[in-house]
Amino acid sequence: MTEATQIPLNFPLRPASGREDFLVAPANEEAIAWIDKWPDWPTGFLVIKGPAGCGKTHLAHVWQKQTGARILTPKDLDTCSIEDIAELTLTPLVMEDMGGKINDDAFFHLFNMLTEKKQSLLMTTTKRVKKWKVKLPDLKSRLGTVPVAKVQQPDDQLFAALIVKHISDRQLAVEPDVVQYLVMRLERSFAEVRRFIALVDAKALAGGRKITKPFIRELLKEKEQGK
């Protein structure tokens, strides 16, 4: 893509149940379609897999608002008794950041109780389900039946939209040519957009600088040099 290439900045926005709008693009439309499909999930369970900062948590909160689900992490199961697990399964659940260490026995009981009660479970992860640190063969087998909705790295249009969104969230004054400049030079990841725009905001405020291409060029150069 050359510097003269123009990226349209009129993006579809998804109202997110009182939360900030969710940007819809080919990179995330599969996951959004699954959220919209609930409660007609084949198994009552869903995994949303994608890179850090891609919007998995945002989608989980959209679904939580829609279903009244409780949001947990694997660590929350460490001290759960059977009675605690039974109480958790009275409502749909979200399990964030799956894939690392987890109490296999507690999660196995949770999975089975949710199935028995026909409750739903939404899990988010950055890892393939087969790579999760799960040791119980029966639990691995059950997880293998859960549909996986993937969120991909952003294409040019979504990447530009993400940059615009983070700029707008911080109420920064940025010209379209600066957005174009960032699209062509910034690391292509959701997490990096969030991190870099936060840096731009802090540096511009601290130095009383306007956000221009030369200013962005300086920050990118500092980043490359590890400052």
C-alpha cells in the first residue's frame, strides 16, 4: 500500500448494549454472529479465540449484558466447593482468559453442571483449545465439542477504524493523513493500537505538542530504539 492510498473512515458501528460501539469487520464478524445467535448455540457453549486486545472481553460483556451472565476467570475456581459451583451454574457464565492453569476437577464439575442445567458458557482465549493446560481426558474430550469463533488480526479497514476509535475515545485532534500514516507504519495488532494511542496522548499532553506526522514519526523512532 502506498502513502497515497486512501482508506475510507466511515465504518459500521454496532451498538453494544450501553457500552461503547463495537466495530464490525470481516476480522470479527464470525464471533459477532455467534453472539447474535445465542441462545441457539448447538452445545450451549462457545469459545471466542483471538489475539490480545482484539475485543474478546468487549464481546463477552455484550453477551453478559444480554444474558445476565456472571464473569469469572480460571483463578476464581481455585477455592470453589461443589456447593459454590452449583450456585455458579444458576446463571450463564463467562470464563475469561482460558488456556492457562486451571483447577481441572472444579472446571469439570462446572462444565457438567452447566450441561445438565442447560446453561450457557462463553469462554475467551488467545490459545487453541488443544493447547489449554487441561489434564483430565474427559474434560479435554468435552472441550473438543465446543464451537470456536475466531477473531482475526485486523485488515486495513478495521485497523484504521480501531485507530480512529481510540483517538476519538481520548478526544484527540488528529488529521486523516496522520491516521493514514499510522495505518501504514504501526504494528498490526489490537493491543498495539491501544498502547500506542495512549502513548501519543500522554506525550502530546506532557510536551504540549500537536499530533502531526513528524510527532508520530518521532514516537515510532523512539519505539524502535527501545526508549
